[in-house]
Amino acid sequence: MSSSDIDAKARHWIKTRNLTYVILALWAFFAILVPWIASSLNAFTFLGFPLGYYMSVQGSLIAFVALIWIQNWFQDRIDDEFGIE
């Protein structure tokens, strides 16, 4: 294995790791912080439900599915950049 191959693998891993950190931070925001501040959001309503409840139940699920899609899309771009299939 040449040094350029090792360097490419290291850069691929750095980009993958950074993407994972960003996705985990966003996951923590939607899984921990949104339910934590839900009581203050309950002053507003959305579709007849308190906004805190709606964001904790429905909004978090939508955010998690979106995070999965976004991570896969960005990871595919990273893999294509380094020629990994």
C-alpha cells in the first residue's frame, strides 16, 4: 500500500468522522434538548396539540428520518470523492 493510499484513507476517515460528529450533535439536540424545553413550547399549539408535545413526538421522528437521509447523502458524496463503492 503506497503512502498516497494511506493518506487518502486517512482523509476519508476524517471526513466520515466529522460527519458522524455533526449528525450525533443534531441527534442529541432533537432527542434531548427539544423534549427538555417542551414545557416552554406548550404555550403555543400546532394542529390542536401543544407545540412541545407535537415537537417531541412527531417533530423528533421527522428529524431522525431526515438525519438518516442527510447522513447517507453526505456519506455517499464522501465515498464518491475517494472512489469507494
